[in-house]
Amino acid sequence: MQIIHTVTELRNALKNQTSVGFVPTMGNLHAGHIRLVELARQRASCVVVSIFVNPLQFGANEDFSSYPRTLEADCEKLKAAGADMVFAPSVHEMYADFDGTHLNQSMTITPPPLANALCGAARPGHFGGVATVVMKLFNIVMPQVAVFGKKDFQQLLVIKELVKQFNLPIQIVAGETMREESGLAMSSRNGYLTPEQKNTAAQLQQTLQQIVRQIKQGDSDFAGQERAAVRALSDKGWQVDYVSVRSAANLAHATAQDTHLVVLAAAKLGNTRLIDNIDFLR
Ligand code: PAF
């Protein structure tokens, strides 16, 4: 497995590859990421994984500087998973005019309206930063297939729109969320949780499951379910950002006619913001 830090080196290494599968990550890899690598492995002869903590998608008060950076351990895992190349650029390599403090990326991608609600409302600029770096990475790697996790459901839809609206010849594959035994969705940010918080963090998933059960039993009072879920989580000490039942196709508020739904939540346990979702047919 090659570990590559520059765009020029990566382009050279990819020159004769005909089928490239790509998994963009921010590192600190867990079993959820490795599953995405396996999905890419099944679809392409060369698998590239990027590891880049993208400053453009973090807000001023977010965890960019404390985000865990574990390149060596990540590379071990990726080698074992059968990745061919790791692309781990510096901030300077990705943002050429970076002067040490300011990213002079004056041209950016404006994400579609579906990025404005939910996490987009709580994290202004986040999805623009994601779409911009993913566009840059796509232009560098030029994959035929790219794999993203369903845990970041809103991000997945933003990327699908990016590919559609910019006519990119890339097939987007969605990987199912991997979970701890408790049901907690695997996430690099779970590392911020205390052992006690980790024990209660599965409540987020349990709350979503409860809503799914109610909907499958015929209850279409989505607003009522959302309110009850927010109340239940708040009572247990969570600071809830949102619990919302949406159309899985475009994240519009769910209607009684929708058949493919997604119920999403974001909430803080202490200082750690966790997200989760379940998409399902009814
Ligand atoms: O999901 C992530 O890890 C990031 O948002 C991504 C897609 C690698 C872009 O920085």
C-alpha cells in the first residue's frame, strides 16, 4: 500500500489505473470506514482512501484542532483492509494559497437547499466546506466509484446532488452505518465520550427506533413523534439539536404519502455532538 502526500505523486501513481474506487475520510478510522473500503474493493481494481481533516467544513468553535489525527494506526488498518493507496495531504497541499491562518479558497461549491436544514442549520458553512473539498478530491483522484457512509445521511444526499448537478462520471455507493453492540453508531467523535456517556449514548438510536416502530404501526403524526422524542432525550440529559422525520429522497418534511422515510437526530451529550438516522420503507 502506498502512502502519498502530494497531488502530483498521486496523479502519477494513478496514471495507468482503469478502475478507481475512492473512500474520502478524515481519518481516525473505525470498522464503519473499513466497511466502506470493502465496498470500494468489491467495485474497483484500485482503492484510494483519503485522510484529510478539512478545515473548510469546521465552524470557528468546532473541533478542527482537537479532531483525532492517527495516521499511522489508520494506515495499518487500511493495509489490512486491502486499500492500495492512502492520500494524506497537508492543508497546504489541498489549499494552495494557505498562508498558515486563512484558507484562500475563494471559489467554493454552494450546496443545494437540502443542505440548509438539520445539520446545515446548526453548522453554517459545513456542507459548503464538505462539497468543496469532495469536489477537489474527486478532481484529484478521478474515481469511477466513491463510497460514503449513511451515518452522514444529509452529507450523502449533498454529494449525490454534487455529482448530479456537475455531471460527474462517478457512481456514489452508500455504506450502511456500523454500530457498537449497544446500537451506538460508530463515529470518530465517540472517542470524546466518557465511559459513562458511552453507556447512555445508544439512547439516541433507541429513540429513533421508537419513532420507526410508531410509523410502521400506522402513526403519521410526525410532529408529535418529534416533540415526544426531543422531550424524552432532554429528560435524559441530552441537549437536542433536532429529531426529524423526513423524505429519504430529498429531506423534505415527511408527508403521509411518502414511502421511503428517514428519521434523523442530532444531540449533544456533554460537549460531544452525535448524529444518527434510520432510513426505512413503510
Ligand atoms: O465524512 C467525512 O469524513 C468528511 O465530511 C469527508 C466526506 C471526508 C469530507 O471531508
